[in-house]
Amino acid sequence: MSQQVGDAGERGDWATFLAYAGYVTIFIGIVNLIPLPPLDGGHLAMLVWEKFTGRQVDYRKLIPVSAAVIVFLSIFAIATVFLDITEPLPLI
């Protein structure tokens, strides 16, 4: 994808460049709606839970789950950057 965006930029094809930027933005927005506690989808899930049960969410139980998700996402991001540096994809 980065090669295609670079090629579009070199050609001056700004419509394609902006379309790819829009795709990335939409993807990030959709991923943010996954119902995990630190993400916005998790907040929406808590609101739905409170609405249907009439009880407030126990944050003492929610904090360790949020911490685990944050640790997982951090390790995933660090591993991705590490692999991109140590084993880059071959140029086509």
C-alpha cells in the first residue's frame, strides 16, 4: 500500500492519495469501535451494559482487563516496528 501511495504522489494523483488516506482513517475508526475497554467501543459497551442492567459497571474488575488490552496492543505495536526494521518486505 505504501508503494501505491508513493507512486500516486510521484504522479501527482492527489485523488488516489486522498482516497488511501480516507481508507486508513475509516479503518482506524472501525478498529476503535471494537468492544475492548480502553477503546471507544468498550466505553459504548459499558453504556449499553448500564442501560440494560440498570447497574453501574464495576471499574475494579474493568481496570485489569483494560491494562491487559493496553499491554497486548503495546507489545503488538513494538513487535510490528521491530519486524519492519529487522526484516523489511522486499521491494517489487
